[in-house]
Amino acid sequence: MPENILQTASVWVLPVLLAVTLHEAAHGFVAWRLGDDTAYRQGRVTFNPLKHIDLFGTVLLPAMLLFVSGGRMMFGFAKPVPVNFNRLRKPRRDMVLVALAGPGTNLAIALAAAFLLHAVSLLSGDFQEWVFLNLRNCIWINVLLCVFNMLPLPPLDGGRVAVGLLPVGLARPLARLERYGIFIVMGAVFILPWIGEKMGLDLNVFWWLVGIPAQHLSQMVLTIAGIN
């Protein structure tokens, strides 16, 4: 059993670390180029995953999902990159660009992994299978992060995009949800499905809003890369 868990973890850990590290680094880089060097001064514009690891989001949450799903699912997030939106040259516009940088990077990583699948046939044996599983999981984790983060709820990136694009009268009340956003997300991911299971109902909101769209996006990525 421990050997199976370690084997499964070996094909999920790298994709998760790559996805969350580049996601956060992209936010910091774009913010830096648009006038706010807060993340840059704190060393967060880097590919070093140690700078982005969050104890719960990058370690405990993926481990719990891996265990609960029997090794079929891992998902996580990194420590958010600090951005002072008031220091951006055009705060409302640039907030949208900074927010889009993370999911956009995840989509680019998924596409790169899909194209790299063509090279798997050049490998052989157990190493070929290990590389294939890493690339497959890399595609899934990154499209999942892309879709999840684009939900229009602060502090998720989609919420920041919505705040930047909506009229001020609608943007302000949405922005005020930021302090409660993470609790709403955790409730949708863990508590609602648990309540639904007790009541005999399907309340897996996370799967409806994220899992199903991520499946379609994953298929689009594979089609673009020419993978059947």
C-alpha cells in the first residue's frame, strides 16, 4: 500500500508543483512589468517552488485528495502572490491582466504538455509510462486550475477579472466578498458533497462548475495538439 501511494504521488507531485509555481510566478511577473514590484521585492517572481509553497494548499490539500480519491485525484494551490493594485499604472485594467496571467500560464503549460505527448513514443519501458502519466496529469491539473481560478468569485482570478470589468456599482459588492471567498470555495468542495451524500443528493458543485468544463477544455487542448 505505501509503495502504491508513493508510485501514484510520483506522477502527481511534479505536475502540481509546476502548475502552482508558474501560476503564481506569472502573477508576480505581470504585476512587476505593469508597475507593482511588491512580489518581485519579496522574491516571488521565481521558478523556485519553495517560494510559493503553502502548507495547506500545496501539501495537505493535495495529500488529502490523493488519499480520499484512492490515488485518482490531486489538486492544490500555492501561496498567493502579493499585489498592490494601487501601484499598477492603470489599476482596473492592469488588475485584469495580472489576474489572467495565472490561468493563462496554466493553459500554456497544458498545451506544452499535450504537444510533448508526441515524444513519449521515443521512450521505452517503465520510464515511458512514468513520463506519459506525468504529462497526462500535467494537462489535467493545469486545465483544472485554469477553470477553477476563472470562477467569478474573489479572491480567485476570475473574481478579480470580474471586479475589473464590471461597472463600479456591481464591482464593489463583489470585491467585498473576497474575505469570505475561500470559505465559500472550501464549502463547495468539501461540505456540500458531504451533506448531499447524507441526504442522498448529488451536491458536487465543484464537479459541475469546474470538473466538467475542465474535461471539455482538456479535450480541446489534446485536439489542438493533434492527440486523439
